[in-house]
Amino acid sequence: MQHSLLCRALLLVALVLLIGCAGRPVDAPLPKLAALPELATRMQRLTFLQQDRRHELIGALRHDERSLRLALLSPQGQRLLTLVQDDQGARFLAGASFDPPFTAEWLANRLAWSLWPSSALAQAFAGTDWALVEDGEGRTIRYRNEDIAHVTGSAECRVIDDIVGNYRLTIAPLDDPTERTKALCPAD
């Protein structure tokens, strides 16, 4: 009797876990690298806000037709990790200073949502459960008709509100902490 009850309980737990995983978004398809215009190395200030926690990092981003690279640095300049996206997919290079709480694909998705042209995202999402919805305020990324993230701002300053992750990421120029940047970026 106890063995049967234990088996049923374990089966129920496994079923709940499977249902929970099935409802979570998988990584979104990434657009082709060639769809993004080549970028010279750009240094950017990345500000993560989650509830009452604020973290600032420096990002060095470079792209050509073969690969995209993003090095994340501490404010003191220590390299924390490097993301590479190329024809082999998205991955972190060996030698990271810490284990991030996110995957390389997750980070590559957020970059794609904020950098690539709408047409490239729409093409990558075609025939999948993912969708791009645009309006006068920005982009909304959806999975199975559920809002996943909102991307607003301009080429100089992007704001990604990740609804699922419950955080905000602001990407602003590193070399311009002046009133111009404050005017481009909403207050954190």
C-alpha cells in the first residue's frame, strides 16, 4: 500500500514538472548573422535592475558576417565572460570568471531582440510559436501569445523589460555618461 502510494506521488511530481517545463519558453530562433549590419567594437554600460538590486557591467560588442562577440566586464575592467555566436551556435568561451545564471542562448536571444532589424526577427520566428509585435513604443516578443519581453529605446540606448525574468536591462553608451545619455535613456 505504501509502495503504491509512493509510486503515485512520484508520478504526480514528475507529471507536474513536465507540465511546468512544457509551459516555459524554449530558446527563440536566432536570426541570421548576415541580417545584422557589421558593427565596429562598441563599449556599452549594461545596467540590470531586478526588484531592488542594481548591477552594472561593461559590454564590449563586435559583429561581422561570421560571428558576434560580447565580452562582459566588471566596472573595474575584469573580464567576466565572453559570448560567441556563430555558425556553431551560441556559447560562452572557456575561462569565465563566474558561472552565469543564464545560458548563452538566453543571452544571444536578448541581444537579437534588441539589435536585429524587425524583418530578420520576423523571418527567424516564422513557423514557430514565437512572434514579434511592434508599435510606436517598441517591440514585444511573444511566445505562444504570452508576452516575454518588451524592447524600447533607440540605437543609442535600449531598454529590455524581461517579463519572464522579472528584470530590466538598460544598454547605454559607455563613453557618454552626460546629460545626453540621460536624455536618451529612461531613468533607472
